[in-house]
Amino acid sequence: MLQPTVVEQAILSLRETDYTRNMRYRRNWRYYQNIPYTEPRPGLYAKMRAIFNQITKIVDTDARFTMGERLQVQAEPEVEGAINRLWEWSDFQQEKYLLTRYGACCGDAFIKVVDNRPWELNPEPDPGVPVRLNVLPPDAVAPRYDPHDRKHMLACKIEYVHGRDIHKEVITPEEILLYDERDPDRVVARHPNPLGFIPIVHIRNLDIGEEFGLCSFHNLVPTVDALNELASFMLEIVKLYADPVIIGRGMERGSLRKQTVDADGRPVATVWWVPTPEGSFEFLEWRGNLPDVLAFVDRIQAAIERSTPELTLSGLQDRKGISGYSISLHLIELVRKIDEMRGNYFTALERANRMALRILGMQGEAEFGDTSHRIIADPVLPVDDERQLRILQMESQVLRIKSRATIAAERGVEEVEKELRKADEEARSKADWVNSIAGSGQS
């Protein structure tokens, strides 16, 4: 009996859904979007997540700090120009935040490099966009890897619901399999893969050496659940005072009467007639120590903020009593975390760019020899210009390890030689003017 190959085994293991992983993605999205769970969660009142939601702050902070305001490419001019055009075709300077938000929230993000040539699976291509980068939702992508190499992708499934139909395709280096829209187990078409590789790039947000990555708040989920649970109990207690429950004792149903007019039909204060002398009313209220419980909730929330570098930023203005050294330690942890995430995202994005350049070469658009390049983002924290200038002055005038041209280039000055000549001319003109004033004063 013939044994299936490793790739065939990978295809067979691509089931309808990766249930456990997709449930984790959906749970995390509900955290982020403040949407109550549809499935029962014993002891957890998800409706309070809109009030005590630190997850949104963490994800948004990581997404914006990781990508910065604008990404730049450092490469040979031809490669740099081609990548910038690719990003323009893909609107990637805007899509990059969605990519990072997917990863920070779910733990995984995916980029598909789309070959926009006209062929069987792409009958109406955009003539002005030969190739582009598409950001895919992680719950629609299911990669399968070599069991001995977690970075060697053997097959990848893309599956999502479109109206009443299910789009499902499986991509391998050799072929692309399309499945029936109403029967996802039946292959209806097989097409040779013209690229010879799988144009899907998997980004692990926090890489711990496993097949899939971790979200940015993986260590906070149990604590946040406990906080939301306690806060939800507090909400139920407050409701007992805002909309109290009235308990009637010593009476039977239907025996209670209410009078709002007197014998002549004139309105009077509402009077309740209790049928027996032993009957009474009372409010249902909580008899515990509410201030202590609220203080405990505050302590949990403060512990979350202290253990999470992203939340330190939003709380800096309220931390006047904390030393600057303590805050700087939190900022150091934030910088280190963002640097780690940038390494994961930028390495994967550089790989996607090289795939796109390879496709452009197949299309005959251009020939690229060395496609190596480097992606550069803004500094994680704002640069102190005064401190930076002091450092540059020391490097130039005291240590003499940098030239003016190098310093100007690091400061982002364009046409360095022209600007230096202009500065020298202005300095000479100023010196001549000072000398002329001094000479006229002596005469």
C-alpha cells in the first residue's frame, strides 16, 4: 500500500476548521471589541468588559508603536523603488496597522502575496497592479508545517464564508486545490501552482518556538477575567439600590391594594393597604462591606497596570508619586517588547517583499539580482532633540568619530552636500559681517 507523502499528509490534516485555535481567536476578538460572549461563561460577566477593558489599550498600543508612523526601506535604489511601489499598490502604509492588530490580538497574522497576472484563477486582473500584498484575517488561514521544521510550510488552507457559500482553497508548492462551495470536502478543480512556492507569510506576534504565536496580553487573561467577574458582581449590587426589589411579607397574592384618589376622586399620595397587621414591606439589599470590595477591585486593576508596560503610558499623568526611575523601567520593558515584535513582523514582511519581487521577475517587469533589504521604522519612544544634539556634538567635535555629512544623513537631511555648502556660505557671510562691524567700530 502506497504511503502518502508529507505534503499529502499535510493536505489531509487541513480539516474544516482548526477549532481550538479559531475559538481562541474569537475569544480574543471579543476581548478587544467589548462584545459579550455568546457562549455561556460560568462566573464571568462579559458585559463589564466595556468598563474594565485593558485589552483594547494593549493591542492598540502595540500595533501603533510597532509600525510607527511610516515604514521606510533601506536597499539598493532599484529594489527600494520597487518595494515602495509594491506598498503603494497594496496601500500597505495603512494596512500595516490592521496586520499588527491581528497579530497583537490573536497571536498570528498572515500576508498573502497576490500574483495579479491573468490566468484561470484571476480572469479580471487590475492592469496597474501586477502584484500586491493582502492582509488576511487569521481565522481564515490554516497553515501546515513540516513536523521537523516549523518554518517549512507544506500546505496552506484559506477558508471563509461568503454569503451562503464557503470559499475553500488549499495551496501547495505544486498545485492549488479548489473545493465545492456547498461541499467543502469535495475537490472540484486542481490547478498547477505557477509560482512554485506558497505565497503565504505567517507572522507570530510573540514567538515562543511553537507552531503558532502568542497574543500581546496572553499573561493577563486570567487576571482580567477575575477583575471583570468581581466588577460584574458590584454592578448587580449597585442595581439593588438603583432599581430595588421590594419584598412583601405576611400577605397573599392579590390581597395587596393601592389607592391613589380619595373618596371624592381627588388625587392623593399613593397609599398601600396591607391586608394583615403582620404584613410589611422591605427592600432587598446587600449587607456586605461594599467599600472593601471596591478597594480590592482597584488593587487588582492597579496590579494589571503595573505588570503591563503598555498601560504605564496611559497612567503616567496619574503617577506623580512614583519615581522617574520606576517609570523608566516600565518604558524599557515596552521598548524591549516592541523591538521583539518588530523583529518578527519586519522579518516576515521582508520575506513577503522578496516573494513579490520574485513574482515581478516572473512577469518580466524587472530583473532583481540582490533583493536583500531592511525595513526601518520610527523610534519606539519620541527622541529628545536636545539630548540627541548634544550627543551628535560630542561625537563630531569631542570624539571626532563622525563627519558633518554623516550626522546630516542621520538627521534625515536630503541633498547633504548641497546643504553643507549652503551652511558654510552662511557662516562665512556672518563672519564677514561681524568683522566689518568690528572694523567700523575701531575706526
